[in-house]
Amino acid sequence: MTIFTRFRSIWQTDARHLRTSLVILMLLGTLLPFVLVGTGFALLGTPVILDEERRHVVSEAETMARHVELVLAGVERRLAQLVPGAEQAGSQSAQLLEAAFAEGDFLAIYLVDRDGRVLQAVLPPERAKSATNLRGADLSQNPLFRLEREAQSRTWSDRYISPVTGHATVGLAVPAGRNVLVGEMRPDFADGMVAIAADELRQPVFIVDRAGETVASRLVAESERLRNWAGVFPSPEAAGEGPNLRVRIGGIDYEAGLARSAKLGWTFVTTTPAGLANPRLRSALLVWGAGIAASLLLAAILAPLWAARLNAPVRALMRRTRELARSHFSGAPVRGHIIELNSLSGDIEKMAAAIQQRQRELEHSEERLRATLQTVEQLNTELEGRVERRTLDLARANRELSEALASLTQAQDELARNERLAALGKLFGNVADELERPVGSGVMAVSLLRDEIRRFGSEQAKGSGVATLAHFLRRLEEDASVAESSLTRTAEMIASFRAVAADTSGGQRSRFDLSIAVREAVVPVRPVFERNGHSVQVDVAPGIMMDSFPAALAGVLSSLLSNAIMHAFAGRAGGRLSLTAAPAGDGQVCLLVSDDGVGIAPELTSRIFDPFLRPDGERTGAGLSLHGVWHAVTAVLGGTISVASARGRGTTFRIMLPLSAPQTGSR
């Protein structure tokens, strides 16, 4: 088992020794500050160190660039000293070129005219014979010559292959009046220049030209020297590029510091290892790790010693507590060097004294408890007797309540039966009142008709004439009309009774257009209106489709129209009645039946839909027609009906119907 596994098992346990807890606490208290400080250093100090390294490597690149520029400036001055003699292409210029060549920095020197023709050439001794052959050669396509033609000033070239010597080199072009001096440097010139400029650097250093080719390098493998860096380093014209870049050289990541020479057009690159490979960062992290290890070692040594010192008085308190638990109160109190533990020991001794006092009180209480138990037994005996008597009383009371409940139930049934008989008697009385007048009128008319027939028989026996026959026929017609009217009224009342007593069936359910249903309901009664000098107007827009009971709706409208003729327009002509309908939202339609008749008395408005209503103090009333309308609207069509009226201002029945009637309307 590893130390980490052991520590985790100790930490996750539900209970642990005080000494173990103290050791863990001291280890954590010692280790955590180092860990937090080290972590803060790693999180905050690492970016600072890396940033300083980046700035340092950029500074080194800039220093190397300035040093190389100074060296190359000296080369420029040596070649520029040849300008006065080179302006005259002759034997003197050849001697000057050879003297400059002898200084050893140049691999070849050419004097070229403005058209790119070689006038003079100085080459190494092994190529001295070729110098004569170079006169008149065309160097107009030479990269260095073309750069000088564009700049018209001293110009250094990128790395290129010399067309004369065949070596990879860099060159310098210096204007010389109408001619141009071109000097190609030795192959090892640039490397030597870098070695001098970056002698103190211990990481890869190199110079890259405008095309990304390596001009010179130090501590760089040959494979990396041949690498083209154009895709790695941003071009001098690229905007927004920083002076740092991370590159990979020889399988190692480096932070590269870049410095560009505006005069040469070259990029000077110095490097330092990136990330943890950086020596300075690695040293800092090692110091941090060593500090943590040292603190952990010191805590591991001191923590057990200090924990043992703190644990000793606690163990003494535990022994004293066990003694007190076994009722050994004669031991000495525990005293140590920790104030809180001494206070706890004093509290334990006080608790022990209190326990002793409580034990003595308990011994005295036992006798009182025995006496109390005896008293309780006596009380229990008395209580059992009381409970038995109370149980008998409750049983007797329950029997009395049951008998009273049965009597009450019987009285309620009798009262309900009496109420039903009274309601039935009232109903029969109202029905009798309604049928008495039309039936009496019919009986009287039939009796008069019988008397007239007898009288006419007597007159005929006496030989009466045409006048007697005419009188008889007139009386016969009047009595028959009265009988017909009475029987018709009786039939209407019986139909009303049947409608109220019937179920909620509204006929065949179907889908129909409300405008068509309203107009069809008006057709049968329109002649009656016109015969009495009244008019009916229908204003229902087509397209209001309903899924309901058209027969029930037609019955409602027919009853309301008949009620208007009978009551609203009674005794007058020229009455107007209108039927309008419009959607009311929430799947409902509002149907208004309005007239300009005499109106309804205020005291009758709230009871207009009651059965057997008697308006104006008449002995007979409106019967069940409007009660049947209310019944059909609410029970069959699933809607509501209300009335608004005033004396002399007409009446309006407002019917709210659902576009789809409830299913309970048809059974």
C-alpha cells in the first residue's frame, strides 16, 4: 500500500485518533502554504519569466542586427573607396579592385556598366585567367545588379548562387558614377560575422534574407540551414506581427526573437528553449519543488512530536472520564499545559459531583416512587369502575340517539312526501285553471249550439221561413267558431304540457346554416304578420354554420313570433319585429329577437319564463309557451336566453347559442 493510499484511507474514515488528526492538520497547515505560494508562482511567475525570456531574446536579436550592420558598413566603406577610380574604367581601376580583393573579404569584385556589361573583374588566383574572359559578360540579370538599378544606392543582396564562381554568397552593389561596383563575399564571411556577433549565445542563431533563405547561422544543423523560412517568419511588409515566434528546430521548440534590418532587408533570429525546456523556468520550478519537499519533510518530523504533546492531556481526560463512568469518583483531577483542557477537566469534575448528588436524590426518590405506585394502583381501580359506568351510560345514549335519528328520518321522508303532494296539487290546480276557461267556453258554445238546433227544429215545425234559417246559420257559425277557438286553445295547452313533460330530445341533429334556418322558421308565420298589418325583418349573414338541432331552434323562434302577435302587438297594427344574429366569440352566436310592441311590465320581466304566468291580473296567462322556449334553449340547444323590456318601448329576447350543441341534447 502506497503512502498516498494510506493517507486517503485515513482521511476517508468516519472516525480517527486525535493524534492522527493533529498530524494531518499540521502537515496540511505546513504544506498548503507552500503549495498555494508555489502554485501562485507557477501561475503568475511562469508567464513573467517567459515574457522576460522573450524580451531578452528579442534584445539579443536586435543587438546582433546592429553589430552585423556595423560590420557590413565597414565592408561598404572599403568598396566605396574604389568609387573614384572605378568611374574611369582603366588600368588604375583594375589595380584598385585587386588591392580591395587582397584584403580577403571578397570572393569576386566586378566593375559593371549601366547596361550590365562587365568592364573589370577580380577573381581568386585559381580563377585569375577567367577574369579576362569575363570582360563584356552580361550581368544585367544578376539579382544584385537589378536591386541596385531599382534602388540607385548601396544595396546588399539576398543569398544567391554566383554565376561566375558558382558559390552561394551575398553581394554588395555600390554606384560608381555611370558604373556599378559589385562585390561578392566569401562563403564563410557571413558565418564568421555571426560567430563574432553572437559569440556569447548558446542557442541556435541565424540570419534569413528576404526570400527566406539562411544567409548565415550558428549552432544550426545543416538540414536546418537548407530550410526555407519564408512560411515560418512573417515578411517585413506583414502588418501586426509581433517580435516573437515559436519555431521548431531539430525537433526542439524554441521561442524566437526577431529583429529586421531595414537597410539590409534581412531578419536576424535568436532563440531560447520554449516552455519547461527553458533553463530559467526549469530552475525556478525546481526551487519550488525543493521547497515543497523540504517543508513536507520538516512537517513529517515535527508533526508527530507536537501531536504527541497535545494528545497526552486528552488521553488523561479520557481515562478520568472512564473512571467516572464506572462510578469511581475518588480519582485526582487532570491538569496540563492547555488551558481549554484544564477548563474541560474542571467541568467534568463538576459534572461528577452533580452526578453523585443526583444519585443520592434518586435513592430518596425510590421510596416516594413506591408510595406513588401504590396510590396509582388504587386510582386505576377506581378509574376502571368509572369507565365501566361511563360505558353503560354511553351505550344507553347511543340507543336513544339511534331512535331519534330513525324518527327524524321518518319525519323527513313524510315531509318530502307532503311537499311532493303539495307541488302536485298545485300543478293540477294550475292545469285545471288553464284548461277551465277554454273547455268551459267550448262546453257553453256546444250547449248554445244544441239549444239553437232545438229552437230551429221547433221553428221548422211551425213553418218558419228563410229569415229563421239565416238566423240559425249565423248563430251556428258563431257558436262553432267559439267552440273551435276553445278546442284549439286547449290543444295548444296540451301540447305545451307535453313539451314540458317530454325529455330533452330536440329532433335530428345536423349541420346547417343559421341564416337558412332562421328564414325557414319565419316563413310559416309571415302571412299571419302581414294579415294583421305587421312586418318581420331578418338580418342574419350567411355562412354562420352550426352543429345543432334545427327543429328545436325553429320551435323557439316560432314560439317567440307567436308570443309577439299575441301580446306585443295585441290591439294594434303596424308592428315591426326583427331577427338578427352575429358571432359572439368563444364558439358562440348571439341571436336577437326584438319588437316595438307594448313591452313587458317590470314586475313580470323576472318571471316571464315561469310556467302558468298570468299577466295583467288575467285569470289565464301565457301558459307554457315561454317556459317551453326557455326549456328548449337551455336543455336542448345548450344556450342561454334573457329578456330586456320596458312598457311602451318593445321587448328584446337575447339568445346565446353554442355553434356546436352539447351531446347531452340528443339521447
